[in-house]
Amino acid sequence: MTTLAPPPNPVQDGRHRAAAPPVSRARRLFLGAPEDPRWARPALWAILLLATALYAWNLSSITGNTFYDAAVYSGTKSWKAFFFGALDSGSFITVDKPPFALWVMGLSARAFGYGTWQLMLPMVAVGVGSVGLLYRLVKRDFGVVAGTIAALVLTLTPITVAINRDTNPDPVLVFLMLLGAAALLKAVRTGRLMPLVWSAVAIGFAFNTKMMQAYVVLPAFFLVYLWATNLSLGRRVRNLVVATAALAVSSAWWMVVVDLIPASSRPYIGGSTDNTVWDLVIGYNGFGRILGASSSVGSAGNGASFGGSSGLYRMFNDIMGGQISWLIPFAAIALVGGLVLRGRAPRTDARRAALLLWGGWFVLHFLTFSLAEGTFHPYYVTAMAPGIAALAGAGGVMLHKAFREGSAARWGWVLPAAVAASAVWAVVLLQRVSGSGTVYTVAEVVAGLGGALAVTGLLVGRFMKRQKLIGFAALAAIVALLAGPAAYSVSAATAASTNGTNPTAGPSTGGGMGGMGGGGQRPSGSAPSGTRSGTAPSGTGSSGGQSMGQPPTGTSSTGTGTDSSSSSSSSSSSSSESQSGRTAGGMGGGQVSSAMITYLKKHQDGATWLVAVATDQTASSIILESGQPVISMGGWSGSDNAMTLAKLKSLVKSGKLHYIVVSSDGGQGTNTEISTWVKKHGTAVKSSAYSSSSTSSTSTSSGLYRLDPSDVS
């Protein structure tokens, strides 16, 4: 069997690069290495420009995830809230993730002010950075063509475009994981310890971005280093032990610091059951995501409908298929074919090590996301995109070379089969959204006809030994296979509005809670009780809620922070507001309107918190509209035990809280106790106190109660 030697790379010698003058380095950056084809660096810059355009186009339409936006805003008002990742600047409760991504956005907001582009700047930067970093990693082992294809595939992955236009932490997670992969591959090549340590540190920071999801790639990292590094087994094991220690320290330092601080001196850890970060790690953000068994999530499988039912078909269903699966058939075939081609290479072969890394990255994420029974959102799978893109570039180039050289009879079928499989699948995906728009119809024609021409050209060129025809057929294959993803990506970038809580790309497929597309169009219905909602936060709703790009004034007489056009939609959205006002746990209910927020600001009377509500969704919307701290008593779903009756009495008695919103139907556990006590000792604020409406409902209770120190016995 023919094996393929790595391409010559004269700049791998560190001494040669150290001797290069600064001008040469600048030229290399902008024009590429002298040995690269002339088209290589312009092509890379074009891809990076395309990525920037897709991720940053029409920033005014980006609302982001108000949950994280509010936490970033709070962090700009309080360094304590910044460190803990608290939802409110009063630091009552944290968000349910570690704060590294919030720190990144928060520093940008502190430096440039709070607004859309300030929060999106780091997200666009890490998104484009991931494209450039993947190009460099794939190019080093497989050449310029492979790196270019990998970068283009990652750029046009629909769910990656959608999430890079959002304020969820996933873009930061992916960039840190790629930094870890870069350092690992350097450690494998050189045998040096420090690159391996830095790889572990990068994954540790990724852990402090999204906890256990950062560890999905670790089995592949360990296997590749243990197998392919040119050191004795003893030294490899020793280095892995040191790196594991570095991983533990870089992962756990924030968790340990927070858990060592007395609970009375820090916020409640949102999403936990016992107010510790450790419980959050192993529960809600750990095994709860895989098994659906954490108390914050509920029973097994709860929340799975965001991405469809768990199982090996999940990545191909109506919800997920158009987001990530376009090149999965090609990537899988390319992985197997590439490993077979490197079958006789030495143990330390760099190309096989890279294939194992990217193949492990892809397979581990595919299995984890497909089989997860806990809460699952479509945008999680953006972490799988680098593996698919790298295999499409690296494996595709290897298959193409073997096919062109005719190294064995069976390679006459592998590359055309891979192209045909993904082309057919692309047509199937586009058929699912037939009639959704001209761009998808055009993409379907390009995928079908282009795929057919590519396969035909490959086979005819092979049997007639026409190398140019094979080359043109390969280009046709690239165009055909990327037509569908490109259509979805353009849709995500140009959509009039987005769903910041659960962003997706492309048209709506009408399937499940996650089946919203068209740049994040909201699905009908509501999320399952007790789970993260795929719809907008309840709170102020669309009428009074403020877009991320409109920072709270904090001093506005109206308290809305929105333009006059917002008020015109008030009546049309009041129904949905009142329906979404009730939340799990029974503590948040009632309609929270802009008029109510104006009233609360006018009568805050020096309290630290403007009001206490049931859930993060409601609290985050009020924070962004009012610019004031708001207490979320029950976390995201209303089931957190953040607020107790004793704590509520203490806050009221000290004058730090005067207002609380409760529902009319009570709740369970401590929520019922709090609701009952508030209704007994508080003074109900009727709607007529702040509403100018003449309807009969203005005399009814709004669910808002006033409490003063004298009300606490």
C-alpha cells in the first residue's frame, strides 16, 4: 500500500524561524510562506473576510442571549458580580455557567461601553480566529489545499455562523479547544513538555467557559499523545501526569475559590442544588446533560426536544440536519480512508496523529451530542464543527491524491462515493425546506447537478487518465457540497431578527422546540416546564424589553430604554407577556410591564434590588431595561433554592428589597412558603397604581407586593 509522506516544511526548524528578520515575518503573515502557491494567502484572507462578514453583518439585528447580556451588564457595574458571573450587580445569584466568556465580553464592555458591537466584538474575533487557527493546524500537516478547504468548511457551517452572532459562550469554548489542539500537536511533534502543559491549560480555561463540555475532546488528546509522541513510554506517561495536574489546576481554581468563600459573602450558585460550584459541575452541567438526571433539569430526557430525541439519528433529524450534518458522510468516509492510507506509517507519523486527533474530536462529539438525554440545544454542536471541517480538508486531499495516482483499484470508488454520499444527503436536507426561498432552491440544484457532474468527472477522469478533468471535478465537488451550508449561513447572517436564547440557521423545519430557523425564528408553543426556554425571556417581553445594543439608561424617566416605536407593540404583546409571566415554582407570576418597571424605579426608595422575581428570564429582561439590580429567586427554571423565607425577611428588614412579584397560584416547597408570607404581610400594588389603561383589569392585583421593614416581625 502506498503511504504519503508529509510535505516538506522548511520552516519547522525553530532556529530557521528565529533567524528570520521582522520584515520577513510580516511578509510571511500577509503574503504567506515563499514555498506556498501564490493563491494561498489571498484565498485565506478572502475566507477570513467572508467569516467576518457572516459573523458581524447587520449587528443591529443581533439581540444576543439576554440571560448572559444581563450578567455582562451587571459585571460592568460591580467587580464582585464580574468575578462571580452574577446575573445582577447586587450579586444575589450567578448564571449557571462559569464566567470566563462573561469576563471576555465584560472587559470589552468596560473598555468601550456596553452595547451590541462591544459585546459582539470578542465573539466575532474568536469566531474568525478559530477559522484562521484551524487553517494553520490542517495546513501544517496536510498542505495548503487541505487547510483552505477546512477553513472554508468551518466558516460556512450554519450553526457556527448562528452562534458566532450570539452572546452564548460557545464561540469562546471552540477557540480555546482549538488552542489546546494546536499546543497538543506541537507537543507530539517536538516531544517537549511545555506545549502539552499549555494544551492542558487551554482546556482548563475552556472548562471555565462551559464546564464538562470542554472535556469531550480529552480522550482523543490523551490517545494521540500517548500513541504518537517520539518519546519512551515512561516519559510519555510522566508528561501526561504533569499535564493532568495542570489541567486540574487551570480547571478548578475558580471553582475552589468560590466554594471556599462563605455562602453569606457570595452569590448563590445558579443551577446547583446545594449552592456549590462542584454540584453544578457534576449535576446540571455534567451528568445531568448526558443522563438527564440532575434535579435542575428534571427527569431523564427532559429538554431533549430542543434538538430532537436522543439517538444516533439526532444529528440528521429535521432540527439538527441543516445545522451540522451536511458533510458528516464525507468526513466519516475521509477519516476511515485517511487512516487506511497511513496504515503502514511509523507510530510517530504526524499525519496519522492529526487524523486521530480530528477523527476523535468528531466521533466523541457526535456520540456525546447524539446520545445525550438531558437538556440539549442545537448550538452545542458548533463544538463538533472543527472536527468535521478538518476531516473534510485533510481527508479529502488524501483521498484525492490517492484517487489521482491510482495507488490501488479500490481507490477508484472511495472519493466519488464520499462526494456522492454527501451530495445526495445535501439534496435530502434541502428537499426538507423546499419552498422556503429561492436561495434554497438554487442550492438544491447546485448540490444535485454539481454533485452529479463532480462524480462523473472524477470517474471519467480516472479511467481516461485526464488529470485536469479530475481537478475540475474536485472543484465542482467543493462547490456542490458547500452550496447548502452557504445558503443556510447567509440566511443566518441576513435574518431580520434572531433568537438569542436558541440561535439556529436556515428556515424553520417545524420540528420540536429546536426547529426554529430563519435566523432564529421562534417556534410556536412554549418550552417544557422546568427547562430552558427556546423562546424569549418572559419578563418585559418584546414591548418593553431592550435590545442588547441599547444599554439601560438607568436614569430614564420612563424606564423603558427603548424608542417610541416599542410602545406601539405593547398591546399586541401583552397577552403573551401575561401568559409567560407565570413560571415554574410559582414565584414569578404576573405581567411585568414597562409601566410597572417605571413605577418600581420611582418607588425604589434606596433599596439595593429593584424587585424580586421568579426566574432568570424575567430578571434579565428587567435588568437590561431598568439598569437596576433584580433578584432572580429561582434561577433559570424557578427551581433553584436561592431564596429562602429567612433570607427574604433579612433583605426586607435591612431595606435592601421592597418589592416582590408572586403568582396567584402559589407553588411548591419554599416557594409556597414565600408566596404565602408575602401575600399575608405585604401590600398588594394594584395595576391602577402604574397603568393608565382604562380597562377594568387595572383595579386587579398585578402580583406585585410592597414590603417594608415594619412588615417583618
